[in-house]
Amino acid sequence: MPKARALVEALPWMARHRGKTVVIKFGGNAMVDDDLKAAFAMDILYLRHAGLHPVVVHGGGPQISAQLERLGLESRFEGGLRVTTDETMDVVRMVLAGQVQRELVGLLNAHGPLAVGLTGEDARLMTAVKHYAHKDGRPVDIGRVGEVAHVDTGVVQALIDDGRIPVISSIARPEDDKDAAQGGVFNVNADTAAAALAAALGAEMLLILTDVEGLYANWPHSDEVIPRLTAGELAALLPGLASGMIPKMEGCLHAVRNGVGSARVVDGRVKHSILLQIFTDVGAGTVVVPDDEVRFEGATA
């Protein structure tokens, strides 16, 4: 029976990943399509009940853009990052912590008291310094956009140890106490935040949901997906990538170079793509591994 075969196929992967922390960046169409949101929530609950420790980091690009448009404010991007003025930051904070996070926490908690919402501001989970985009080799000021400077995993680890599912909005407290005292916060790219958190937690895996099948070998001239890359191979490709993929792939590179077992770009438009990636040997997408990775017997890591 197909269902029985699927369960048997998942067994070695369950044994391998049980007790391990997995950081998942929630984004793209999975955030705005109701069926995909529901499937994502079920995937996270499945991981939790299968003995893994899922941690969710989310952005909210589509929702932020929609709210800015309603308010008559412009959405601008440089180097794949949102230009964030003080006025825009108020909207970012409201949408991430007050809308996107609450909806996802609600979906998860419909099945039990498991999910807890946080932002990077809480318990100084993430502190950041100002980040500049680069255009034509020159730095570009993009406002209140932050680069993660430090991650204090204490509050997240405490939730994991208590059997909870942390759901984290990618907002960070300034590293500078004077700036923080004045109420300033930073908008941090969610891919970057997820990678920094995965590294700080010593996670087994980082998964980044996106709206493409993976990293294309020769975009836009080919739609062939690269199934597997070492960190060194990815570093060589980074300068030539499309701007929208750069934060994702930089995040993957940072993760595997800082102790994470693997980083994966997964098509969030496919229902249950997370489960396919973790519990089967047919998961689609692109996997990034450390340069010295040793393969798991009988399966493609």
C-alpha cells in the first residue's frame, strides 16, 4: 500500500532527526495562500510529534507591501532588501508581530497549546547593527534594516525544552543601547535571521521556503535546479545570483559554515514540501552542505 510504504520510508529519517532542532523560514506564497498556510502548520505539528524540535522564523513581505499600499506608502528594494524608513518600520513591526505571527500561532495552537510567538526584541533574542545594501560596488543606505550582531538563544531553548514551538518575527533590538532606549528597532531579512538563529542553536537543519523550485543552474536561461551544493561551490556562485536569491543563499552559506548540518531551499508552493524534504529521499529543492560533509548511508543528505 502506498501509505504504508511512505511510513516505512520515513522511519530511517525519523531515527536520524529525532531530538534535533530544525529552523524553518516561513515565507513566499505559503504565507498568503490559505491552503498552503494550513499545510505548513500541519507540517510543523508533524515535526513536533515526530520528535523533532521545530523553530519557525517568518517575515511578511507580501503583507507588508499590501499594508504600505493601503497607507499610500512606497515599497522600494535595494539588493533584495526592503528600504525601511522610520514610518515604514512602524508598519513592518505591526504586520509581523500583530498580524502574520498571530495568525500562524493561532493555526498551530488550534491543535494544542504548543506555539509561542516572539520577536527578536524579546529577551534580547536578536540584536542588530545597521546594514547597508550594495549597488555598483557602493554602499546604499536602506534605513532601519539590520544585520544580526548577536543571538541569545536562552528564551528559544527554554521553549524548546518545554516542548513548545517558537514562532519568531524577524525584528531585532539595536546593539547600541542608546538607540534601543529611543525606541529604535531594526527590520531584519527573515532569511538572514533564520540562518543566524539556526547557527546559534546548533540546528541540524535550516529550511527556507520560497516561491521557486530551488537554486537554478543558469537562470534565466535554464530552469534546471541544482540539487546539491557544498559551501565552497555556493560561495563561488553567489556574486552572479539574482538579487532576490542572494539573502536566501547567503543565509544558507552562513548556516552551514557555522555548524548547521545542512541548509535547504524548498518550494513553498508545494503542499507538505517540508515533510518530503525531511522524511523522504525524493524531496525537491537545493541542499547546501558543509565542504567536509559525510553522507548518511542509504540516503542523500
